[in-house]
Amino acid sequence: MHMMKYYVVGAMALILVAAGGYYFLKGDSAVPSTGEENQNASISVATSTYATTSYSIIYPSNYTADSSYANTTVSPTKPIAGVKFTIPLTVATGTNLSADSYISVEQLPRAKNCTADIYLAANVTATSEMINSVSYSFASSTEGAAGNRYEELVFARAGSDPCTAVRYVIHSTEFSNYPAGTVREFDRAALILEFDKIRDSLLLSR
């Protein structure tokens, strides 16, 4: 009878150890999820909508919107009006990305041909691109000076009236100029993906 008790106790101990090892190896995934956890997992970054009479666009709420923005890089005397959304400071902090990087929506009401190259000062050629069943004219340019790199990508909505374009401006500094370990190189792919999501939310009113 005493031996039977020892066997039962020993078996229970083995079961508890095995169960504990399973949960340790599996981590949180071995713990049944609750409704609250599922709800938290589905929460995304808060967004805001910027709208005019001709378009609307959705952007992360932690971006800074500036409706007084006008691009003067093409012509200082003929600014291109629009709105820009500057990245949060936290995105650039600790990296070689500059906090003045932004995405903007701009319009040229008098454009005869709505192509991306007319939004850039550089002598570039626009190409046609189909993105998510939307037709764009695309052009880009990159300039560098004194350890700074300015990259611009422009997506003009083909056939839009007024001619409407989305511009990405990515300002970064030369990563190799920093002492080792002082900053990390910014994730360009992640930033482009974020900008792409904003661009894809653009809805033209006409």
C-alpha cells in the first residue's frame, strides 16, 4: 500500500515537471489566449484623415500634418501647394534618418500632362506603374551634399484633375560618418512600406 502511494506521487510529479517544461519551451503560445489578449493583438496604430474637396488621405496620428506646406524645390517662384505629413521624432531618434523626412500630397491644377517628372527639379524621366490596380506616373531623384542624402520619390495619379501626386522625401546622413555604435542605420524598407500605406489610402473625389 505504501509502495502504491509512492508510485502515485512519483507519477504526479513527473506530470507536473513535464507540463512545466512544455509551458517554458512554448512560452505564451502554450497559454490559452483570452478575448482581451486577442483584442489587444488586433489594435493598430491610430490614424487620422486629411480631406479637401478633391481628395482624402489617411495617415498615422503620430505624424505631424502641415496644411501650409508648399514645395519650392522645382521653382521658388512657383510653389507647389499641398500638405505634408512629417514622421514622428521617435522614428528618427538614434538613427541616421533625419526627423524632417516626410510624405506629402501635392497638386498642379494647370498641368497639361500629369506626370511625376514635373514635380522634381532634377532632369528625370517618368515611368508608368500599376500599383494595386491604380495607374501612376513615377519618378525619383537623389542628391547628396556635406554628408546629407536627399531622396525623393514621386507618384502622380495618372489622369487626375487637378494633377495630384504623392511625394516621399527621405533625408538621411552618411551612416559611415558616425563613430561605431553611436547610431543605428535606419530601416529604409520599413519607412517606404509605411509611406506606401499612406499613399495607397489616397482617395480622389473626382
